Amino acid sequence: MNSRKAFGYIIDMVLDFFYPPRCPICERYIENRSDILCSECEENILSIDCSHDLRLQIKETWRLTKYKGGTQRIIWDIKFNKKLGELPTIKKILDKALNSNIKLKEMLQKIDLATAVPLHVNRERERGFNQVELIFGEWLNQQNIPMERLLLRIKDTEHLYDKKREERQREVDSAFELAEGAEVHIKGKRILILDDIFTTGTTMSECAKVLKTAGAVEVYGIALASDY
């Protein structure tokens, strides 16, 4: 063992002694600091699923983790408690999902440009950020996929998580439009829409309609979490 590796080993031992690594979901101790989650949570939470629901106007919709009993607490901590220290954990979860699914990798290789489901200007001003951009930003950079703000949310919709499909559809109907100058980036491109939570897909579908009207060849979607 060379001196650099030996020093790193000692540092890990010290960290494990004073700050033993815990699973960010259940807070159990985990044996290896390089692990993302404990083995039980990894098995329960990573739930990679691809939908081809034609109602959603999206060629493929990928959902990567379980929301309830899974990544719900982390997402809420970021969105509502501004705990941005949770972002590295999400990044590791995204890496794990990508490395475990070849079809997800193949889909990303087709993408020209990504965009996050936008917040209304009032909500983004209140929150200080769009959490979806923070969740996926560094991960997309590693895949060499640029992310642009292609859409605006022009309707200040209510929170949708407790609403049924029909209510969600009414809320998001005509809620989005193109950002100024976005059309030149969209025409003829394969666009990836990103969101933190997928429930019925109505929000992502409305975004896809706008992008297709502007000339997108194909639209794909990824949501961090879903129990759909």
C-alpha cells in the first residue's frame, strides 16, 4: 500500500469512528462509507420503471425510485426545508440507477437537450430555486446533456400531490408556454423533460405538448420518484 492509499485508509477509519456512515433513508449504520444506501433501502427504493403510455405525449417516461417510504423525505427536505446538503445523496442514487440499467443509458444517448418542469415565478421566488434543476444538474453534466429553460409556467397552479387525475388535468391545462427564444433550440431535437415526482403524468404531458408543438422530434421524461 502506497503512502497516499494508507493516508486515505486512516482518514476513513477516523471518519467512521467519529461520524459512522448512516443510510440517508432509514438512518441505519452502513458498513462501507462508499455505499449509497443500506442494502435493505437500496432494494426497496430503487424501482426503475419505463412507461410507454401514449396518453402522456412522451415516448418513454422513466421513474427511478419509490417515493413513499423512499426518497420522499429527501425531496421534501430540499423543496421545503432548503436542505441542499441532500443533493449529493440524490446524485449517488441517480448514478446507481444509471449504472444498473443499460436501456436508461441508451435513452440518454439519444437526448439533445434537457429541461426541467418549471415553477411559477412566484413559487420559485419564494423557494429561491427550482429543485428539479438542482437534483439533475450535475448528473446531466456528466452525461454531456445540456439543460436549458425552455418552458414557462404561466399559471400559478395549486400543489397537485393530493389531487386526482381529473383535478390535476384541470389545474395544468394551458399552464405552460415556451420561454422566449426557446423555439430555435427545440425544433428537430430530442428533448428530455425532468421532474422530481411523477404521479399521473399530467404535468409532464402538458410540457411535452408545448415542446412538440414547437417542433421537438421526440420527447422523453425522467422523474426521480414515483409510486404510480
